[in-house]
Amino acid sequence: MAQPLDSRSLEAAPPALNGAAPLTTIFARLRAHFGPLTGPEAARPWWPIFGTDAPFEMLVGAVLVQQTRWETVEGAILRLLASGLLSPRAMAEAAPATLAGLIRPAAFYGQKAAGLVTIASHIVAGYDGDTARMLARPTPEVRAELLHLPRIGPETCDVILLYAGGHPVFVIDAYTRRLFERVAPTLSPGAADGPAPASHPWRQPYETLRRIIETDLHHSLLRAEPPGADQTAALYAEYHAQINEVCVRYCLTRPRCDGPPARRVYSRQEGRESYLGRTDGCPLRPVCGWYRQQRHAPAR
Ligand code: SF4
């Protein structure tokens, strides 16, 4: 079950970001541009589910997507489903080599196959094959449990907790770091955990950044009324989806600030081609430090 944030410790902590709540501005601009991506207001589920066991399918997807494009993950999920292996019981009994053949060409498919068999066996042995039951445990306990399983590091763990379990944890991934580093390069995250490095403030350790961002969002977006765990988790899920979308469309390794957005169709899900005809630019240009710097940089 999702647990509420510890509001007393959050209230006692100083605002973590040395700026005027830029995370709220970034979120508002993204949401106005892309529209709601998660929850009941979204036009379609942001995370497409093809089978009948959504928590387990999300867990498998979160493991498979490591170093792998989502298009590849979706293909692997569909093959697992067609082979009858997309359930904890079936996967626990599968030969790793069989699994590896189905999830290929996902990166590290051999290691991921062996890891998934171990994870599935853990769910069968401890929770009678019920992933939702495992994820219903208190956040610190289930987080520690997941982190002890193979192929599950902090980022994968928090994706599973947030989207499959509804726990209020903010996911820090490469997109998050890249986007915030470009939009807010001069901010000084780190107040909550001692002095921040003078350079590359968004490259701090995972847990440090997670705490800083969660504290900042609590002080800004969630301040109006004491948030419940569900409300907090919904905000984090929406924010992460928005970051993903802007990084897939505009803030690529070579940014497409002035558009057009990348035409990548990364899901077979109906409606995902909605960007193919657009020619607009990134909604974060007016608030983006990187963009401002490039525009004012002398031409070479
Ligand atoms: S304006 Fe350019 S650099 Fe800034 S967030 Fe958008 S795409 Fe990235």
C-alpha cells in the first residue's frame, strides 16, 4: 500500500533548490503542451498493458527497458504473452535460455532472462505469484526487498514502485538528469544533503537527487493542501511521464529546441503516432537556461 510522505520531516527541511520553484514551472509548461499523460484524464494509458497482470507486466517491462528502447521492450512483452510466459508462475518455471530467446534483442538479454526467473520465483515463493500483494507492503520494506533482487537497481525499483505499486517515489533517470541540467543548470540542489558540487549539480547520487526533488515538489506543487500518498504518487507519475515525453520528442542528445519534434513511434498502442504531423518547438524554451545560452552565444 502506498505510504504518505513524512510531512513533518519535509516541513522541517529547507527548500532544496536554490531558485523560484522552477520545477513547478517546468511541469506546468510540459503539461500544457502534451496534455495529461497519466491517470483518468489521459487520452490513453501512458504505459500500455497487453496482458491481464498489469503489476507483473510493468515489473518485467521495467527490467527489460534497461539500456533498451521501449519499442524493443514492447515486442518482447508481446512474445512473452504469446508464449504464455507473462505470469510469475510460468516465468519461474521457464528455462532462462527460452526466456532469453523471447526477449532478445533487449540489451543483456541473457542476464535479464536469468534475473527475471529469479524475480518470478521470489514472487511465487513469497506471495503465491501475486505481484500486487508484494507491492502492497509499506514503501521502505518493499523498496528494500526489490533492491535485493537481481537486475533491480534504484531507478528500476522506483519505476516499479511508482507505476505498478502506486508508491510516492520520484524516479530519477537519465532523461531527468539531462532535462534539469539543461533547463536549470545554475540551480544548486544539495541543501538537504550538504554542499552541492560546484559543477554538474544534477549529477549527484540517485538518492540525493530523489530526496531533493521530492522535497522541492512537496514545498511547491503539493503545498496547498496536505497531500495523500495517492495524490503525491499521481503527481510523480505524471511528472516522470512528461519528462520522458519531452526528452523523446525535443530534448534528445542533440536537442530539437525549435522543432519539429522527433517522429519516433515508440509504441504499437493506438494514438501514439499523434506527433507525426507536428512542427512546433519545445515548450521549455522560454525557461531553459541551455536554450538561452545558445541563443545569446556568439555565432562561430
Ligand atoms: S529548449 Fe532545447 S535544451 Fe531546453 S529543454 Fe527544450 S529541447 Fe531541451
